[in-house]
Amino acid sequence: MSATDPEVVVVGAGPTGLTLACSLRLHGLSVRVVDRAPGPATTSRANFLHARGSEVLGRIGALGQLPDESLRAMRITNYLGDRPVMTLEFGDPSMRTAAPPMVVSQAKVEAALRDRLAQLGVEPEWGRAVVGVSQDGDTVVAELGDGEEIRAQWIVGCDGTSSVTRQLAGIAFPGVKLSERFLLADVHLDWDVDRGGTSGWIHPDGILGAMPMPDPSGRDDLWRLFVYDPTAVQKPSDSEIRERIKYVVPQRTGLSVTVGDAEWLSMFTVHRRLADKYRNGRILIAGDAAHAHAPFGGQGMLTGIGDAENLAFKLALVIRNLASDKLIDTYEAERRPLATEVLRGTSAVTRVNVASNPVGRFLRDHVATRLFGLPFVQRWTTYTASQLWVSYRKGPLGGRGGKPRPGDRIADRYCTRPDGTATRLHSELGGRWVLLLPGGVSVGVESVRRLGDFVVLLRHGGSDIELIRPDAHLAWRGRPGDVEGLDRWLDAALGSGVAR
């Protein structure tokens, strides 16, 4: 490789690819981001960012003005006819996170990530399609459609469910394309519906959901409509979608409504797929390239962003020759089980929402509505969707013992820098590891120098030494005198990728 070759090529400038590129740059790596699209998307299907996503963007410095530009319409009210049958308060799970969940389009999230990436010295290269890949023991080459070849140490495909990178790597993507079809519309509506929350209508012909959207025009009447429409066989034209919307909305809601201009119209069919592996040699996949599922619960963008943060610091250690490339295998070992669980959960929610048989409709319309009205179920729903519960304690870098255990997420907290200034734990992460030391303790400092220059020492009020990964998960915890334990963990994690 030459000095001008990037260390990592990221294929795809969506939220997963941009998060990965930002994280890699924070670790000091050289990156190129290529995308076959002619330019950034201005609209998107995803419009919900949960608390863990806010945390990740906060850690890499990409949260920006998103909290101010988003809506906090966290109340979901379902109607059966004109009767409200369930209200779900879907709010901040109060786990000391960067921001509560936000109603914000994926396009705005991507714009915030591009701004941060530009600050880190990288611009996505649009209209650059990858058409071939090849690899040997030390490098991998991406062949672009215009004939350029990019040589790198690693390629990561973040190029969506139809990922060319995954196909070129020969990674299978088993699953199914279902008959569950939905119309999507960002449209201006004149109707009597509260913009303080999301509304859903249960109807024999299918569900209809309406979420208030930030309205750049200032008219404050823009809504995202989500309409189950199994009658659509082929993708209709924009005018056909709009006419269908004009008919379906009053029919299923029973409300008088005037449908105005549409900002965006689309149709999608639900896929349920999971890649059989996340790596082939020096080619990796992440985000929708690795897993595709129903959109209910807003888990797609969130899971992809989490993939990127998990992978970045592992690639950084391997590229700097501080760890064996066996550490890369812990990426799949930690993230694929989560994707499996998300796939299972979103599939179950989809089956409930589109139930067509009498038993299924009864359970949805009468049992589920009462169940989800219970306060503890609402708290559980918010917590589950947030992904703040995600732990890798059962993975190869996890561990046992008292809580928090190795692999567990560590909540944000106040800490102190060596010079005595106050800071917060998560603000010191993103591109760095943190060694948390009790007051007056300095042992363990020499051990973590094996992680390179991207380690910061902080003081905390606890009695244990804690090594925190850049993704805010606990790597190791021990008593101040247990330096040998820390060394053993580093030997195992950096050497074999198995530290249990």
C-alpha cells in the first residue's frame, strides 16, 4: 500500500457508513467513503432516533442541533373507529442518556453526520459505485465503475439491503420478501388531529398511522402517513399513491380531511433477512447490508449506528497492530445476536399490526390494547425500543461477577480529569478508551498503554478500576491491586479475541 491509500474504504454514505467513518477518523484512521447515489437523500423512510442512537451521535460529536430540530411526539394513541383504545407514553427511559428519542428524519441525521465527518476532514464521494472487489492476505481492492481502483486494508459495506459489497463478498443473505406492503407519504393535511403525539387507527382493511413531522415551511401541518395496503401489487406512481391516500385516510379514520401537497411518496415491501456472516476476509458488512426487518419500532437505523460504533474501535486496534485480527470476529459475535433479536421482535409486532384473521384481530384490538395501556408495559416498551439494555456480557469479551459485568453498557456519569476539571464519561469516549480510577490510585496506567495513544485517564467516586470501551461498554473491572487481572484481560482480548 502507498501512503495515499486509505486504511478503510466505507461503501455507503447512509447513517451506518457515516457513523463508521466518523468513528474511524476519531481513532486517527484514514478513510474514504464512496456511494453510488448521485447525492445525499433529501427524504427517507426512517424518522425516529431512539435514545441509544442519540448517545452514539453524542459520543462522536455528531448530535449537533438535532434535538432542537426534532419533535418529541412521544405519545402514541391508537383508535378503534373514533374511540381511543390505547395510549402509549413513549418517552425518555431516564437512563442518563444524551437525548430522549426524537422524531427526526434519517435525512437530517445523515446531514448532521456529514457535517461532523467534514470537520474530521472527509467528504463522501457521490456517484462512485463499487463494481468489484478482490483481496489478498494484506490488502483489499475496491474497483469503481469509473475504472479507479482503491487499495485499502479493509472494506466495509454499509450499502443497504441490496448491498453490492455483500454480494461481491459472497455472503449469503437468507430470509424472505413478504406480501406486507405499505404506502408512505409525507403530506400536508388539514384535519382535527393532535400534533402532540402519533396516532394510529385500527381498521379491518389495515392499520393507518400518522406521525407529526417537523415542517420547514412553518405551516405546521406536515404528517408522515404509514398505510398498510396489501392491494398494491406493483409500485404505484406518485399520483396513484396520493389518490389512494385521499381515499384511505377518511375511510379508516372516520375524519374529515383535506389532503394537500405531498413532500414525498413511496411504497415498500417488508423484508426479513439476516446475513449468515458479517465478514469474508478483509470485507465486512454492517447496517441494512447485514440485517433487514420490518420498520415497526424504529430499530433499523438504530441497529446500524450501533454496528458502526462497535466495529470502529476494533478495526482501529487491528490496523495499528495493537491487536490480532481475531478481535474483528468479536464484531459479529456481539452484534449478530442483537440483530437476530431485533428481527424477531419487529416480526412479531408486524404480525400483530397486520393481523387479518378473526383471532388475530381480536387479540390486537382488545387484548393488546389493554395490555399496552399498563404503566409497567409502557416503561418496558420504551426501554426495549431504546436499545439501552444491549449488553455483550455473553459474548467473547463479556464476563461474569457482580454488576456491571464486562460487556454491560455503562451509563453516563460525572468524572474528573487528572487536572481536577469536571467532565462526563460519555463525552470522553467516541474515539477513546477510558480508564476510570478511584481517587489516589494510579495502578493500571502502564497496562492500558498497550491500547495506544487513544486512552484517557479519569477519576471517579467508585472503589474499582474500570476500563470502558469507546462504545461505552465495560471492558474490565477489578480492585486497585489487581493489575495482573487487567493484563490478563488485555492479553486475551487483543490476542485471541476471547476474554471470558
